[in-house]
Amino acid sequence: MELHNKDTFSEDILPVVIVGNGPSGICLSYLLSGYTPYFSPDGFHPNPILHNKLTENPNLSLFDQDLEYLCEGVEGRSSNPVAVLFDALLLPDGDFGVDCASPLIWRHEPERATPHLVLGKGPPGGAWHAMEGSMLTLSLANWMELPGLKLKDWMRDKRRNLRNDRATPAEIASYYQHYVSKMGLEKSFACGTTVTSVSRVSLESGRSVWKIQGLQRRASSGEGNEVIEVPFSVYAENVVLATGTHDIPARLGVDGENLPFVCHSFWELEAAISSGRLDRASEPVLVVGAGLTAADAVLAAHHLNTPVYHAFRRPVSDPALIFNQLPKLLYPEYHKVHQMMSQQQHKVGETVVNLSNQPLSSPVDGTSPYTRYPGYLSFPKHHVAAFKPDGKCVLEDERGLQTVLQVSMALILIGAHPNLSFLPEHGRPLSLDSKEPISCRRNPLDVDPYTYECVKEPGMYAMGPLVGENFVRFLKGGALAIVCDIVQKQRKKRQEKCTTSSLNIQLTNCTLEA
């Protein structure tokens, strides 16, 4: 869809504009397009309290019910109650790996559709198109799917097999792109767009709306297939932030972090491997971080037989570490990294082993403490103090003791922040702590738990990682909450309009009778 600069005529004011075309934006578009969930007449939910509540109004869609009431007594692995509710309805007993049928049925009711626009930098699927294509996703396949299209069925049609009930990011990205086409959502998607400003403006009528401005990449009409950027502006009653949080890598803030050998993304490691700059003869790679991306980097370097130093702040046994929350059978590759972190640690006071001189295969006698996983050494409860121009990194433990490592490359993989540069102060005033950067885990946007409307900005909503939902299975609840709230707003608006019209008629009749 091509966008243009629009004047503020009332017919050009959309009810909803969604910034972000990842799974959050796609799911919300699906619900806004008239696809409506009902409790099936034959439906059954294993939670007896929730089942009884759903049978109270069997003819009402989920959009027309009291979400707060339905949420009571439903528990799950998210802090957002509507996310837990919708997950429980789409994947009953999903936490136990049970493939229990959903009690919901979906009906396409075009009369319920709300006109909307979804803006995204790339194709539908968002950041999934930029992720490494061969590694398996953390979530089970059915946790990644969106309503109305089973991922397993789609994979079967493509003649692909799921490994351990998990798919690759490339497969997930392709699924999301196909989903938009299959569900007929393409007319609402404007891809190749970069939003540069979202602000409140007042119309001549006194009505306040959102003005969304940006640039859209298009092929020029001239020769050479040149791509140009064309400015656009659209107006909306409501705007939804669904951008995710993968835009800006988090930084350590230490001396030397801008040196050329210090990198902040997994893709830079891939590029170094692809170009041949990194191989088994290279000095060790330093990986900083204890999340899944850091684990992926360890696996990639280890597979190449490039030595790896691995530093992280937490102890290996910390229950908050993601590795301590994953079933070993489902995630064998991450379990292996966790074993490496635990069993091959640097001992305080010992001289750091030179991994470059270490044999790539373990000796049979097992006399060395570092031969179970040759070419790897972890530094738990350490942080980076500084990087030096000569390729050295200074690590420091919790007692202040320092260790100097010679490395070929340092990868800082400690999370990321969203790019909300199109909002005043990068959106910080909308977060729980306006003095800190927005972070999925530490400082999400402050929203109403049952509507996902920003507490400090009426008419602006947020969903997905921006409100603390990192897993696709839970971000779908945000779409439900937002649609329910917008439906109620529209109903209230129509009622007020009818009341005003009725009052005008009565006043006119009174005037005529007088």
C-alpha cells in the first residue's frame, strides 16, 4: 500500500494506526478485520471456573464480554492478566505440553471490522526476518502460531518437519508473512515505512487526533530501479505501539566500547565467520551476557572451533537465568551451553588458560580441568571493566579482582532497547520509570492491565515486548484487550451520537409546536 501526505478531512482519520508489523501488529490486525472469537457450543475448558464463566453468555463474542471478570482465577506465566486469559483459551494447559483443543471458534464478521493501518519497516513478520535462520526457536511451534492458522498444518503443507516441536526463525518469519496473505490482511499493511513522528494535533473542529508522519521506501518511476523515500502523514483516533524491543542493542557504558573489535549483535559474529575474518586460528572470542542470544553466539563460535571466553554477572545457579527455566529434553543445545558455563569455569586466583594453545580434542586421561569442553572458559559473576586498543579486555569479579584477556572480537549481547525516537523523549514518560530507558524486563510501558491503553496518554496503546511480553503466545492477549477497549469506545460513541440526534429532534419538535 502506498501512503501520501493527507489533509485532515474527517474521512481520512482512521480509527486505528498500528506502528509495527511483527506478530503483535499482525494479530491485532486479524482481530480488527472482523475475525471474532466465540465460546464454542461444544467447547470445554479444563479450568472449571473459567468454563462456567464462558457458559454464562454463550452467544456473546469475547469482544463483548467483561475481560476483568473472565481473568479472575486464571493463572499463568505472564504478569498481564488478559495475556494469561487469552493464552489459556487458545492453548489450554499449554504449560504442560498438552495439545488440548481450544474451546473457541472463530467467525469472520465483516460488519465488525474496524478500518486500520499497519506500518512496518520490512515485510510482515517484523524482526523475525532479521533473525538467524537455522537455529531453533525457544518456544514450541504451537506457541508461535497466530489464531486461525495452525503452524503445524502450514509446515506440513510446505513439506517441512518440526524438530522437537520447534521451528527455525526463518520458518516462523515465512509463516507470519503467509498468514497476512492467507487471512486477507494485506490491504491494511504498508511495508517499507519508517515512522518519524507521532504527535497529538487539534483540528479546526476542536477534535484531538494523532498525526503519524514518516517515510516510505518505493521504487522510483525512472530507470535503474532506484529506491526513493517518500514522506507520508496519516491521522488516527487511536495509535498502537507494537514495535518490539530489538532495535537498539544495550551497551555496557565502559571505556573502549566503541573500539572496532567490540560488537553488539549476533549478526556481526555471523559476518565475521562468513568473511573468513574469524576461524579456528583466531584469538578467542569474548561473549558477554547470559541470555539466549549469548548462548547462540557461544554455539556458533564453538561449532567453528574458535575459542570462547564467556563472561556474565550472575552465578550459574541463579534461578533467574533462562537456562534454569528450560526443560532439558526440549532444549538440548541450550542445556549444553549451561553445562559448559557450569563445568568449565575460571577459578579465582588461577592463571587464565590460553585457549588458543588448547587442543581441540580432549585428551583421554582427562588430566586438565578444561578439557571436557576444549576451547571454552566461563567467567561467572564477572563484568567488563574496560576494553583496550590492543584487543585486550579487562574483566572484574564481585570482589574487584581483575583479569585481562586477549581477544579477537568481543560480543556484547545483554539485551536491547526499543527505538521510540518518533515519540517525545523517546517514549520514556510513558514507562514505569520515566528516568530510565524503556526495557522489556526492567522498565516496560505503563499500561492499563485490561485495556493496554497507556496510563499517561489516552488513545495510545502498547503491546508485545513494550509491555513485558517477550513470548508470542502471550502478546496475543494484548490484541484482545485493545480490540475490546476500542469496540467499547466505538459503541459508546455511537450511543452518544444517537442520544444527541434524539435530543436535537426533540428540540426541533418543541420549537415547531411553540
